[in-house]
Amino acid sequence: MKTRRYSLLLAAVCWLAFSPVNAQMEAPVVVTPVESARHAQTIQAVGQSRALRSVELQAESSGIVTEVLIEADRRVEAGDVLLRLDDRSEQVAVGLAGTRLADARQLLARYRRADGTGAFSEITLDEARREVELAELELRDAEIRLDDRTLRAPFAGFTGLSDIEPGQRITEDTVVTTLDNREQLRIRFSVAERHYGGLQIGEEITVAAWAQPGSQPSARLTRIDSRVSASDGTVRAEALLDNAEDRFRPGMRFRVSLDLPGDSHWRIPETALLWGDDGAYAWRIRDDQAERVRLDLISRNGAHVLVDGPLDEGDDIVSEGVQRMRPGRAVRVIDSATLDNYPALEAMRDTQADG
């Protein structure tokens, strides 16, 4: 009798489990397709900045300074005069060369007027032409020497400090001042050689000046060195930073951050990842039924995670409603765009599941 009672109870449980009524109790879920993504590895380095064009200015010749027109951190245009040296001797030389040239040209003109009369030979005429050419070269040389007594800006930029004073004697080796075109800054940094293959010309990187930690502009990678340093095993690289607003100065140090692409993994919502006794897993929907898939967590990235496991591109993974999943359970996929009233909808789901 007792055995018969247990048999009837077992039959009733099996009927409830596999009855059409229970089969219609589909669990409402939201699914997200599996995507392939690369694991981005962020590395940081310290970079030193320099102006796009930067030079130390020196005079072309030695002499006594007569005028200094240099102001620290003042913008100048290409060709602006910065310094003048005593040029009296050079002016005299220009005058003498000009006089010689005028005499040579006058003599040549006289010979040409008499050409064909037999008064002068062709050799004499050729010598007169050569004298004019030599006089022109002497004048040009004198003008260059005179121009060398004036120091001009070779390009537009900002001048630095200068210790030069009028009356001071300088030589060709004397550094007069610096000139920086800082509309753009070159930021040079080094990374470990294992990251060399991940560097790509043209990619954007994030930089932050130590002097201005709240500012994080982006720069563009423009140059990569052709060799690895034998002393420390690093590769030098250079990024170009737009400084049109003139916020940064050459010589500033920057914290450089690069996101280098890594291996390819599966990308799913963080809400889809669950943990059990045997590790991480997620629920995959196939033929409107739930299937448990074992996964290995690679990294977290905001609202998503990267995982490895037996998934395929486009697989539907349960991202909402995972609490009601079990192997083989029928599901009803809900469009996430309809979730306007999440608390009310969740209450409805719980009621349906309990019923």
C-alpha cells in the first residue's frame, strides 16, 4: 500500500514537470548577441616635449653688439630683426664693391660702342665682360657679409631669454637666444620592446601634463625609432600634440597612455556572466531553450566583459533574466527597447515565473 502511494506521487510530479501547462511557463529574458573584440592593453610612459621647430640662435659672425631686440616669450615672424652688430666696415666694403662694379660696367659699355671699328680686340672685350662679372660677385659677397651682421628670426615662433647686451662682443659660438615654434609639440617617450609590434603610426594616444593633471588632450603617434635600445631594451617613439591654444610649453613632461590591441576574445554584457562551483558561465539560447556554457573571464571593461569559451559570433546570451534560467528551460525573448518600466516588467516576470 505504502509502495503504491509513493508510485502515485512520483507519477504526479512527472506529469507536472512535463505537462503542457508547465511547458507554457516560458521565462521572459533579454538576449545580447556575442561579439568578437580585442583585449586592449593600456601601457603608460613618461614623455618629454619639445617644440615642433626649436633652435638656438647664433650670429653668423663675430663683433660688437649695437642693438638687441629680443624680449622673452615674445612672438616674432620669420625675418624679424633680433640683434645687430657693428657693421661700419661691411658698409664700406659694399660701397667700394659697388663703385668697382659701376666702373667695370662703364668700361664694358665703352668697348661695346666701339665694337666693329677695330679699336679694341675681341680679347679686350672679353676681359671687360669678366671684370664686370667679378665686380658683381664682389658686391654680392660684400652684401652677404653686411647682412650677416644682423641676426634675424629664421621662422615664426617665440623667443627665449637672452643675456646679450649692447656693447658686448660675441662670436659665432655665442648662443644669443632660443626660438620655438610651439603651435605643435613633439612628445618623445619609450616603451618596452615587447610592445613594439602594437605601435601604429597615426593612432591617437592620451597625454597628461604633470603641471596640468586635469587636462588630458589626445596626440597622434608620428614616428617610431628604427631600433631597440641595447642598454635598456626600449623603443623610442614620438607623438605630435596640437598646441594651438598655447597651453603647454616645450620641455614639459607628460604622462603618455596607449591602448595596444591584444588577442581576440568574446564580448558579452557583464550582467550575463554568472559564477558557480566550477567557475564562470553564461546562458545561451538555442531553439528557444536555455543552455549553460562554461566560460573563462579575461577582463572587465565597463558594462561588458571579455571571455573565452565555446561560443560563436552572434550567439544569443541571456543578459537579463538569468536568475530564472536552468538547463532546457523554454524562454520568451523580450525586445530590450520595450523595457520602459523596468520595475513593473520585472515584477510581471517574477509573477509569471512563480505561477
